[in-house]
Amino acid sequence: MSLLSTLLRAGSELHTALEKRPSAAAPVGTGSRAQGKIERPAQPGADRFTPSGSKEDDSTRKVSKLAITDYKKSVGQDLAFIRETLRHKIAEYNMPPATAIHIKNDGQGNISVEGKGQNPAFARIAGDLNVNTAFQDAFRRMSVNEPTLHFMDNALKLGKAYGVNNSLLNTLVSENQQFNGLQDLVHRYDSLRRNAGAVSAAPVNTARDYALSFNARA
């Protein structure tokens, strides 16, 4: 749940930043370019992955440019919307604010809502969510974006802690940063997982297997 908490915080920070919208543009440096290699400064708020060792190779260099914080803010907005929608639904059906909710896709691809006990309100909430296009779109994005982000976040943290490279992460990331948007990475990660499932007897989780469990009030 730690990543989900981080995503919620990132989504809230982005919402606040968008409301404030500073009028002044970021200052642009006017100094002349120095000869030789120039290291670009880190983007504000962007997580950087710097492995141990005196020199980065091409793989670690491209991975170090991933703007993980920006990805978290994007996914965090959807997570915050999902939680807020559920909070209103729980209040609408007069359920305790601390009710724990489990959301997933059923066998037909519809949203299913479960919780402790056999409360008929869960089925009514699920019915409401299945006609809520905005909620369905947000949950669909979460089902593909959050697993990819979870993998990348863990791989970067392990790299920072132990100074090791993750070969799968290196494969995901393009040398051209223009092709390292979150949806680009999600598509490549999904393709790699499907290919791995084709040569392995172990089942590969898909968006249909995705589920969220949390307390809407927390």
C-alpha cells in the first residue's frame, strides 16, 4: 500500500499546483555553452536513479532520465478520483465511512465491488460504477498504469540501494526520451509480460486481473 499512498499524495500535489498555476515562467540560463560534455540539471521533482560506480553506461544513463515523479502524479490523479468517488457512494448508501472496499473486474469485464459481509449495497454501488464512464476510464487506466509504475519504482529503488541494473527495466526504456512517456512504457511492459507468459507455464496477470483494496476514508 505504500506506493498507493505515494500516488495519492502525488496526485493531490499536482491538483494543488494546477490550481495555483504560477504566472512567471521558469528562468532560462543565458550563459554560453561550455565545450565538452554538459550534464543537464534534474527536472524539478523528478526522481533520479544514480547507480554506484564512477561511470554510467548507456543503459543506466537512459534509465536515470525517467521522470518517475511525473508518472506518479499522473496515476495518482486517477487513484484520488477513484477513492473520492467511492467515498461519496459509501455515504450515499449510508454505510460506515471506514468501510473497506475491494474493486476488481469480473469475468465479463464489469466492475465488481466487494467488502466484508453480504451487504446488498456493494452490488448497488457496482451497478452505479458500471454506468459511470469517468470512473470506468480511471479504473481502466489504473489497471495498466499502476502495475508498470510499481515495477519501475521497485527496480529503481533496488538499483539505488544495491547499485545493480535491472535488465528488464533497461529493455523497457528507449534511448530516445520522446518515447519514454508513461503509455509508451506501459505498452512495452505489457508486451514483455505477454511474451514471457507465452514461453512460461506460469499465468501472466493482465488488466482484467487487476484489483484495488483500500479504506475510502484513509
